[in-house]
Amino acid sequence: MAESPARTGAPGSAPAGGPEEPDAAVVAVGPGKTVSGGRRGRAAAKPSAFTQAPPPSSPSSPFSPFSPRVPSWAPPEEEDPLGPVSDLTPVQAFDALYSFCAPSLVRQAYLLTGRRGLARESVERAFQLAWERWPEVARDPDPAGWVRAAAHEWALSPWHRFRPRHRRPEPPLSDASDRALLKVVLRLPPSYRRALLLHDGVGLGLPDTAAETEASTPATAGRLLHARRAIAARLPELSDPRVLHRRLAELASTEPLRTAGPPAARDGCERRARFWTRFALAFVAVLLGTTALSLRTPPAGHEPSVPPGETVRDVPPRVAPGPLSEKQRKLRAKLREELLHGPERLAPQPR
């Protein structure tokens, strides 16, 4: 599995007022490697909190944790690209991807949410999903982009607002300018916030930003322009996109956010899979047991159905009445005449 090259926008794809080239690459490269445009890796990007790079392997490493470095699984230029990658086990490839992407993703999630715990949770959940679907992620042209999209979607999920622990306010930042910028960013709608982070923070081009946010390019450009205008209205010194990119990187680097590590992500995914497997087996067992018990045990107070009735015998049949006598005919005529024409219908008469 090889990391895809840095995704940067074309010079004419950025909205009006945007930089032609981002200040930081999405995927880091090292000395002697080239990025799009033919630039050498050492001068490709300034150190940025958005640059995905693993921590230094030794204290004498000349690169900071935010500077571009070659991922540990990237093959040398003179070797076959499939050679070193094929020697990696899934665990080694996943650990390399985690070390390469997690430090920058947790800072991006913090800018999206403003909450330290939720930022770490979003990154851990994204890597748990990646390990759960590792064959799909390993074959993806951009594994880092796959994990980034999963982390951003989890961080911006609307159901977090109903969680009790996320209703408590976060400790404020120490610097007043950082607090002001974070407050303005968090006031933006989630879709505007994500488009701003991907384009002006991470450095994706406008088409790539639209593809990752699952929106059209004109809609993404509108969100980006509205987000820039909203920030410039409250913080005029950030009207320049290059200055905004630098300030976003500085804001993301202020908090010492750390992740749990690749083993914790893999163990969390496996624990979750075991839990749901056991839950499904227990549910099926309870369902089968309940069905068997209901078939063998009749309900309490059950009454058998009434059998169909039979004709009662030795009962004389009903006989139709015979002709009326003279007395009965007179009584019938009197009743009909008095009830229909007599005053008793309107005013009862005393007897």
C-alpha cells in the first residue's frame, strides 16, 4: 500500500482571493522526493500542523513532528514500488498509516469541534473503522483521505450535542487571539467549517474539497467564500487566505493533543466486533428459546374453542296464531282509532 501524492488544487481552481498553491502538502515527502510541480521535498512546504507526518524516530532527527517526512512504508525511487509494500503485514501497514496521519487528524478534528476529547475520539473511531474495513482501505488510492473523511464526519455528527459530557464547556485557550479565531470558526455552519479546513487548512484543491464533502464544486466555492467573509468580518487581519492558513495551523498546534496509538485503535475495533458478535448470538439464542417455549407452553387461562352447535330435539314447533275473535277485532279497531285520531296523542286523559 503506497500513499497517494499530495492533492493540491490547480492554479485556476481556487476561489477568488485564494492562494494558487497551498503552503503545506497533504501527504508529506522527504528529501530527494518530488511533489506535484517538480519541487523537491525539502522545500515543498513549511512546517504545519496539518502536514501528516510520523513522529521522529530519534532525538537527533532533523525534522520536527510537523515537518514533512517520508512514510515508513514508502519505497525508494530506485526500487520496485510493489516490493517493500508486499513485505508489510496488515498490522504493520495499519500502524504506519496511523503514525503518519493521526497527529495531524486530531488537530483538524479539534478545529472542527473545539473539544479535545471529541477530537481524539473522532480520530480513534476513524481508525477503528479503517481497521474494520482494512482490505477496502488498503486498496484505496488515498488511504489518508479515507481516514480523514471518516474522522471529519464523526467529529461533525449532529448527535454529539445530546451527549451529557459534551454539554460542559471546554477550558479556554490561553491566548486571546487564538480564542477569538476558534470562536469565529466554531460559529460557522459545519459544512462551511469543513470546507474552510480542507481548502485553506489542509490545502486541498477546490474539486478535491468538493469531492470529499460530497458537494458540487459551485456549492463548495460558495461555502468557502462565505466562511472567509464571516471570518474577515470579525477578524479583518485574516482576510488574506495565506494569513488565514498560517493562523489555522498555529491554532491547531497550540493544544498538545495526543492519540492512544495504533494498538489501542486495533484493540478497540476488535473489542467492538467481539461485543456485537456476542450480542447478535445472544439475541438469536433468546429469540429461539422464546419461540420454543411459546410453542410448548399454552398461555395461562386458555379456554378451548366452543364446538359447533347441534339442533335441540323434542321441542314442539312454533305455531302461527289463528284468526282473531270478534272481541279481539273490536279491541284492535278501538285501539287503532283512539291512538291515531283521539286527543290522547296530544293530551293524556284521566281515567
